Amino acid sequence: MNPGNGHSGTIDAFWQMKRTGRLPIKTAYEAIEMPHNSPVGFVTAFFATVRRFSLIWHIWWLANLGFIGDGNMMPMPAQL
């Protein structure tokens, strides 16, 4: 095994590195793009819950309302 890449040939490589005084290899992290806060997930979950409740109890007008409300919250495609 190559001792420079963090593998020491033992069951616990981290413990072996601490015992011998070697430092673990630092990994380089890159920033990722995160979406902005949006209520789309909450609204979709609300209407999905209403729809499922009404389908279980056969409340058809409420099920239709759940389908209408859930259908309008489709996520928009990402802007390039």
C-alpha cells in the first residue's frame, strides 16, 4: 500500500495515521450553485396532502381542487 494516500493497510487507516503522526490529505472543495428560497415545495406538498386525503375519503370536489392546485406549481426549467 502507498502510505502517502491515506491507506495504511490496517482496518482503521485514520487511527494509524494519527499514531504515526501523518496528517490526512486535505480535499479541495468547490462552491456549488444553490437555488434561491422558494415556496414551491411547500405549496406542492400542501396540495398533494389535500389531494391524497380527499382521494382516501372520496371527497371528489376536494380531490379536483388538489389536482388543480398541484398542477400549477410545476418547477420552471433552469435558466442557462
